[in-house]
Amino acid sequence: MQDCLGRTPFPSLIATLICGVGVAVFCFALWRALDITLRSIFEELFMLSIRWLESIQVVFIIVAVTMGCYAIILLVFGFLATGATRDKLYSGAKCIMGGRVSAIFFMVLTYIMNIIWIAVTSTCAIPIIIYVMLNSICVREIQNKNEWYFDTYCLNLSRFGIYVNSTEGVVKNALCEDYELGDFCQGVADAGPMYGLAFGSSLLIVLSMVMFMIIMATNYQRIKSSKEITEYRNAVDMELSDSRALSHSQLSGY
């Protein structure tokens, strides 16, 4: 039991769990949020199809799944560089050099992945800002329009820089009916928390990447120490062999 615990890379395991939870929540929340935005709001209410948002939806999911697979690879390397497994696997000079090169490679790759996820997190913050703005419109203008405006209030996309343009497929940019405004606010209320979940889960992935970078630096130092320990043991063994050979020659002389 103690030997098994000594072989378990608990920091890598914790980082992998954090990354796994982040990836799972990110995929679900982002897919759901974009689906509400594309289908319930743009296509059903404004009759507008935005293809590039659908492409972003797929790309983000692919990146998240790739991140989950990469975290598993880092966990496997953590097992190889921990405890007695490290001593057995990285015992020779070439194996130690390969382990050090692998640690540096994963550290650099993790740094690059962390930068990518910081960019993804920044991108996920944009819909949250839009959600706060649209939710404020729903609460202060649409739901209470009898107090603030006349009954024929319309939500016009031209207020956000989107105008009717046949070349871009925009044929309707205003919602005036009560049921349309109600469906719009419901879509905003449903999509907003999902974008918030996607943002929070992307922060978890960034945190796991930072943890993995620290772990890779630690594993590099451990493998480097294994080289020094191996050289020391070889020197001691050689010295013992020389001493035994000298003792044997002295006994033979007598």
C-alpha cells in the first residue's frame, strides 16, 4: 500500500481532475449557450443564420477535447516520473536524458496551451458582457415597458450596429411583438448563465495548466537528480570494486 502511494503523482492527478471537470463543463455549457444563441434567438426570432458562429462552436469543442486528452498524457508522464517508477525507468544515462528532454518538451507545450486557453477565456468574457447589457434591456425596457415606454416598443438590432442587408442575409432586425420580446428575453436568460459556466470552466483549465507547468518543472528536477544519484552510485560501486580487487590481490600476494 505504501509503495503504491509512493508511485502515485498526486499533484498531476489533482491537476488532471481539475482539467477534466473544466473540459466537461466547458463543452456542455458552451455548446448549450451557442445553440440557444444561434437557434432560439438568431434563427427563430431574427431569421438570421450565422455560419461562422457554428464553426467557432465546433472549433472550441475540438480544442476542449484535445485539452482533455493532453491532460491524460501529462498524467501518464507524471506516473513515469514519480517514486520507484522513476528510479527504474530513468536509470541509464540515455533514459535520463530522454526523460529530461520529455519534461522540457511538455513544459513548453503546456505553456503554449496555457496561452491558448487564456485567449479562449478572454473570448468567453465577451458574451458575458453582452449578456449583462441585454439582460439590463430586458429588465428595464421590455419587462417594464408600460412604465418606461409606449406599448409599441421595439428591440432593434440597429442599436448594436446590425442593419437590414440582403447581401448578409439580414432581413429582419427588429422585435416588436410581445411574444417575440418575451422569447428573446427568455433566450438571453437561458444563454447567459451557460456563458458564465463556460468562462468559469475555462478558468479551471487555465489553473490546471499552471499546475502542470509547475509539475513539469519539478519532474525535470527530479529526473536531473536521478542522474546525479546514478552517477554517485556508479562511482561508489566502482570504488568498492577497486577496493575488493586490491584486497584480493593483497591476499593473493600472501
